[in-house]
Amino acid sequence: MTIEEKYLQALDELWYGEPPKALQLLNEIIANDPLYARAHYQLGKIHYYEISDYQAAGYHFKTCAELEPQFPDVYYHYLRLLVFLNMEKQFKLVSEKALQVPGVNYASIYNLIGLFAEKKKAWADAIGAYRNALLEATSKNEKDYIEESIERVKEKKRQMKKYNYELSN
């Protein structure tokens, strides 16, 4: 079986809900060809979403992005992990890179940039990023989700002002 066939079999295993089998196949691929970027991408997803091994997930996402920087799919998941882990410096580098890659879902990337800013309570940056996401949105669901995020941040901003006012009295 070729590496490509093994990779497609691993994707089938994932599709049919068999991450352990996919994990085994993907690890075999990496053992034979450590430069097979897409296998690193799939391993990153399994480690992040299925196993909750965030260090391994980060390693595989980073490796994939370095081996195949024009592969758009890796950036969303990699950035989600970086938001979750609150890794500001790495998040900034990867998000800037992601916005240069053709085929990436720009609305999703800007949405994650907004979420990262929101978690830091940088309200203006969050709203700006969410507005950029809104400009890139291509579906009603995506648009509605982003608009909810903008309203959520505006409400948090109002609550902080009210809280600060009450503290100063």
C-alpha cells in the first residue's frame, strides 16, 4: 500500500468514527515520511479534538504549516488551539500568516482573532476583528454568529463601564 493509499484509508477511518485506527495509520505514514504535511494536519486534529493532547496537537499543526505553508485547512484548527492555550505571540504570527494564504476561510480567521482579543478584554480590537469577519462571511449562519459575537462584546464593554463606575463611587 502506498503512502497516499494509507492516508486515504486513515481519512476513511476518521470519517467512519475510528480515530484509533486512523491514528495508527497516520503514525505509520509519519514514521515512513516525516515530511508528509497532511498526515501531520490530521494527527493535529486527532490530538486536539479526540485525545486532548494539546502539546502534540500544536506540534503537528505547526509542522504541517511549516512543511506546507499554503495548505489553508491547517490554520483554523491551529489558531483555535492557540486561542484555547492563550498563546499570544504564536497566535499573532500564525494569524498573520493565515491571512496571506489563498483559500483560507478569512471569516473564520478574523473570528478567531476577535475571540482572542475578546478573551484579553481588548474590546475595540475584538469588535474590529469581528467586523472584518462579517465582511468576509459568506453564509447567513456565519453572519448571524459573528453579529452575535459583536453584540456580546458590546455588552461586555457596557458591563465593564458600569462595573468600573460602581467601583469608583
